[in-house]
Amino acid sequence: MKRTRIALASLCIGLAALAVQGAAVAQSEPYKVFDTRPVITEGPYLSALSDTAVSVMWMTDAPSHAKVRLSDGDTVREIEPQVDGLVPVGQRHVVTITGLAPGKRYSYEAIATRVVKLKPYWPDKGLSTSSPTAAFTTFNPQQGKVSFSVVTDTHEDTARIGRLMKMVDWGNTDALLHLGDAFHWLDSEEQLWAKWLRPTIAAMGPGKPLLFARGNHELRGAFARQLAGYVPTPEGSYYYARAMGPVHLLVLDTAEDKPDDTNVYAQLNRTVPYREDELAWLRAQVGANKHFASAPFRVVAMHQGDWGWLPDNGAAWAALANQAGVDLVIAGHDHAFSYQPPDQVHAYHRLVLGQDQLARVDATERTLTVKVLTDKGATVHTLTIPSRR
């Protein structure tokens, strides 16, 4: 009787495992493949598109490994990531694609293959799931015009996000730029999705890229250190440059708004050396980048319009922007609109976007226009800057 009970218990366990995994399928692989597929639960979406690269991000409901199938109309290739020689397995998937041609249209599919059990030998696998095919076009340093939409400080208000996303002319915008403070602070992955990315991506779709400038509130909370994995960049940094036809866009990270030794941070912030590295990078950009030198317009996008907390109150940054001929700084943080024309302190236009506002930036080789609208469509301000060339 005891042996019978043991046998029945073993059978139940086996059936339960089979129900979870699905039945093994006919195969030519030397490892077991079960009839179970992952489900894509979020995305895919494009992060930090450039003229030659992009990061594709999506989520699945079960551990999987991932790749992107990319087509330029003539050739098809598959891009599969590796980290230290291992193919990543998890539910969050990032595939960075490099070597793209500027100004070219590509179609892509995000593909995830179920990993049932990561055994040391002969891991158990499942089947693959593909996203619907989507398309994107890389930026082109030589394109004659560019248009992008800007929002900021959405602070977990999904109704606000919905109103602002309806204001975007998606058919004519090349990118969505978020200037940070999407959160009060960041505690969990579900908060990240529910309060920002999910409603944003629902409007943006899989073919328009998201550009993100980190705000000071994104440095706070238990999940703050994981944020970069959800807004990845090919450069692996929160600060980067984009050659967008007549605009050379510099996306900067202004970090925190208080000193590192402020008690509330409990000695866990080290933004001073981080910002020193960023400033060195910025000097290299304005000193040697060919597109920066030739672009009709030079635009800085960042969260805090005063360059964030810095030991010198941002003097070195403002001086560099003046010297480099930056035309426009567009920022958020203040939760209210303001505009300052060039003066003796800053030789650039300084525009701060309000919480419930959208900026439409349109540039040709001759003019750059910023039109600021409320979430109800009323015009707040229109700024037109002629090309210095």
C-alpha cells in the first residue's frame, strides 16, 4: 500500500510538471523541446534610435532567450545578444542592433524562445513566439528636415500621459522625447510599466523611437538602479548624441537636484564623478563631432534647465554651451512653462516645458521652430530660431 501511494504521488508530480511544460514535441534537437510558447506581454518598442543603431526591448511571461529578425528589403539577418559569452535568459529582453545604414527603412520581428529549465547540461526548451512585423527608419545626418515631440514630468499620471500622447502627430513625428521625472520615485517593475511605459508605448507603437533624458526622481527608489534596462541605449549611457538631419541633439543627464552628501541619500549617491565623466564626454562631442560642427542647429535636451546640482552651479556647462554655439536648451523639472532668450549669461534660448504641455520641434536647414501646446491643444508659445549659417 505504501509503495502504491508513493507511485501515485510520483505520477501526480510528473503530470503537474508536464502540464506546466507542455508535452514534448517531435524534434531533431538533441535536447528536449516542449510544446509551450512564451507570450509577449509588453512591447516591443524602440529605444534611443540613432542613424546607425537602435535598442529593441520587450517582455515575455516566461523565461526565454531572444533575438530580432531584421530585414532591409533585400537581406534578412538575425541579431542575438550575448553577455560574457552567454545568451541571456529571462523575461526582459534587449537586443541592440548596430551597423545600420542612415536614413534607411527596416522591418523587424522580436522573437522569444521558451527556456523551460536551465539545467547544467541539456536544458529543456520550448517553442518560439514572434511579434507582428513592424518598421522603422533610422535617422539620417543628411536629411533636410526633422520633427520630434517632447513631454516631461508626467509623474505617474496615466491620464496626463494619455492626453499628451493624443496631442502627438504620430504620422509626422520622427521620435518621442521624454525629459524625465516619469515617476515620483521608482520602486518596482510593475510601477515602471503601469505608470509610464505601458501607456506611452500603446500610443507610440513599435515603429517610433523613445528618447529619454533621466530626471532627478529617476535616481530614487528601490528599482532606480534597474531603470536603464528598460530605456536602453546602444551606447549604454543615459547621455548620448543624435545626428538628426539639421539638428544635432545632445541628450544629457542632469542627475540629482541636491548634493551627494544630503542626508536623505544616506551616502548612496556619487553624482559628482558621474557628472565629471559626462562633462568630459560633452567636451569631446562639441570639440570633435563632425555633425555637431556642420549642423544648422545644436539642441540640448535635459531634465533640469540649470544643468542640475553641481559644485560650480553649472558654470562650466553653461560656458561650454555658450562656446560651442548651442542654439536651444529644452528642459522640464519646474512643472511650469518658461522661456528665456539669449543673454549675457547664456547665449542660447532656454525653454522649460510644463507638466501638461507638449512641444513640437520642427527643423529645416534654415529654421528651427518649437511650438508649445497645452494638453487641450491651446498654444502656449511659439519660438522660431534662424540658422546661424
